[in-house]
Amino acid sequence: MDQFWNVTLTLLEGFTQNCTIFLLTLVMAIPLGILLSFGSMSKFFPLKGFVRAIVWAIRGTPLLLQLFVVFYIPSLVWDISFNRMTAAMIAFVINYAAYFSEIFRGGMEGISKGQYEAGQVLGMKKSQIFFRIILMQVIKRIVTPISNEIITLIKDTSLARVIMVPEMLKVSERFTVQGLIWPLFYTGVFFLLFNGVLTLLFSFMEKKLNYYKG
Amino acid sequence: MLKVEHIRKSFGKNVVLRDISFSLKKGEVLSIIGSSGSGKTTLLRCLNFLETPQHGKVSVGGETVFDSEDESSRKESEIRKHRLHFGLVFQNFNLFPQYTVIDNIILAPTLMAKEQLRQHGFCKGADNMKQAQRMIRETAETLLQKVGLSEKSDAYPGSLSGGQQQRVAIARALAMEPDILCFDEPTSALDPELTGEVLQVIRGLKNTETTMIVVTHEIGFARDVADRIIFMDDGLIEEEGTPQQVIDNPHSARTREFLARFKQFGD
């Protein structure tokens, strides 16, 4: 029993790292993603091309590689070193912002031109059209794809171990090398519970947004 | 009431409106007919400031609302000031799906009232938002009654039939009290059995002396309701006159050809 509590506490300590990466990434990647999505829809071609190229590069390469790059390259080339957590945060935020931006862009571009025009002919201002008519429809469209990303995010946080962030999988490995196998499965339970709560939350939101069709 | 002079509009190399001039008296109903691609929808969109003509002038009640010579009439703020002379009912309704029927109608008037109260301290006899809101709601309810949908006030557009949605769209456009109400093929997206109810509402508006421009493929309806008909072809007004002149005794060969195709299918 002592061993169980010991393992639980150690894993929990690791899991706080996962949760920190998860929360900070969400808080920063969503606004950054919105900014990027506007950039990728810009009528100013250089900006649009630039943003789309970045998004393509980030989505086209492994997050694992991005973690290595952010952590090792600055210290090797410019002699600047980030602490592990900062490096992990930079990689995660940029990576997830790129994915979020594509979801936002899809959501925005899916709204028919007629919705904007209907607002225009009724004398509404651009900002009123966006906040009163478009935004809600975009949110409804993106809840499902965004929730998929968010569920993937908590699982991805364990990748931070490759730059030695002491997250949950990293610490459970300590038990495995001692010959203790079950803590490895136990980590799975943490993720399952966490995602179970998220899934409930998202299905509640979807249900709330289902008050109208279309 | 409305005077349109020498409107020209092209998209890139594609010239859609070559030289359109016409005028409209208060309370008159004008119907624009013509084949697809003749430019009738683009003309309506120009009047509603959804497109900017390269050339031409539009005035309403003597006030110039657009003049291609005058750069300032292309400015966003100027356009917003002038566009409410016109209302537009779209082919595919474009109701706001997240709002109930009544909220679709009161959204724009409410925003407008807020702005006017802030700027001028009054709005159509109301000097506070609560009073303005009550007036707007009353107007909206009257309009819903007019289009026969009072009982659908709290329904969402997604649960309505196409015909009902279009009737809500008409009420929504009327709520802004436009001088001229434009219809862009209001029944084209509807199942045939639903067109009647929408045409009935438009007919009802004619009796209230609403000035209207109706772009339509319903030749029979145009003959019934319109005081004047314009037949457009290839960006030009090919023929203009009373329904008797244009539909029953067309002068132009193009008009005859167009109408023959409709008569073949029995309207």
C-alpha cells in the first residue's frame, strides 16, 4: 500500500508538469492561432504567404524535432540557453498555434458570404457583423475539431521528456527500470481520467451550441 | 424617387453592366426580367452597395447616394449612411441561424437605435434604449403578423420551411424602413409549392404602396404585380414599359425570344 501511495504521489508530481504545459499552451496558443489565422487570410500577399509557409513548416514536421530545435539550437549557435520548461513551452505554443490557426481559418472561410452581405445591407458595421453574426457561427463550427486538438495536446505533453522535462512518463520510467511495470499502465489511467473530463466538457458545449441548426 | 444614370460595372475583363439608366416613382413596382448572366442581379447589388460600379450615378429622392465621379461616395462611412435607402431580400434568405425569428428582425434596428441614441440622444421619438427597444419589438411583431408568421416568433430559422424563411427575410428588410425594397429572385431557391406564399406577401406589400424592385423569373407574377417591367439582356436594358407592352407586345426580337422560352414551359 505504501508503494502505491509513493507511486501515486510521484506520478502526480510529474503530471503537474503535463498539466502546466497543457494549460499554458492553451492560454497562449489560442490567441496566437487566431492571429495566425487572420494572417493566413490576409489580402496582403507577402503576409499571407509568410504565415502560410510557417504554418506549413510547423505542421509538416514532428513536434519532437521542434522540441529538439528549440532546446538545443539556441545554445549551440548563439550561446543562449532556455530552461527546459521554457523551451518546451515555446515549441508547444508555436506548434499548437499553427494547428489552431488552420481550424480557425476553416471555420471562418466556411461561413457563407451571404451572412456578411445580409449584415451589410441592414446597415451593420464590420465589427458588428463579426461579433454579432459571424463569431457565434464560427465557434459552433470549430468546437469539434478544437476539442480533438485539445485532447491530443494533453497526450502530446509527455513528449517534453525528450528535453528532460520531468513529466509523468519520465518519472514513471524510474519505476520501470526498477522492475515495476504497473506504474506505466497507471500513467495511462491519469490520461484517461483527464480526457474523460475533457470529453464530458466538450460534449456539454456541443449540446449547448446545438440549440440551432446550420 | 429613384434615379439611376449610366451605371457601368465590369469584373476584370467581363463587362456585366454596359450602360444602365432608369428611374422609379414612389410606390411603383418595377420588375426586372432577363436570362441568367444578363446583369440583373449585379444591378441590384450595385444599388445595395454590395458592388461598386465603375461609372454612374444613383440618387434617391433628389439626394445623390452614389456618384462614381465623387471619390467620397465610395467611403465606408458614406456607404453606411446611404445604403439604408435600400433594403435587399436575397435569393437564399441569409437569415442569421443563431437568432430566433424575432431576433433576426430586431437585431439591426436595435444596433442602429443604440448608435443613434449615443450620437443624437434620440431615435424615432424614443429618448432611451428601453423605449426604443419596445418600439422596435412592436414594429417587428407587426411585421411578422404582416407576413403571417406571428406564431413562429421564437423559432429558429433552421426549423422553418424555405418559404417561411423568405417571409422572415422580407420582414427583416422592412424593419429597417427602406425607401426602396429590392428582391433578388426571391423564389428561385424555393420548392415550387412554396413560391406562392412568398409572392403573396410581395403582392400584399404592393397594396401598401411600398416602392419595390423585383428581379424575378416568375414572368406571370411580374405581369401581375409590376407597374413597369425592364427586360435586360447582356448588360443593357433591351426593353422597358408596362407589362402589357413588354410581355404581351414585345418590340425587341431578344425579348420575344426570351419570353417564348417561358411560354413554351407554360410560365
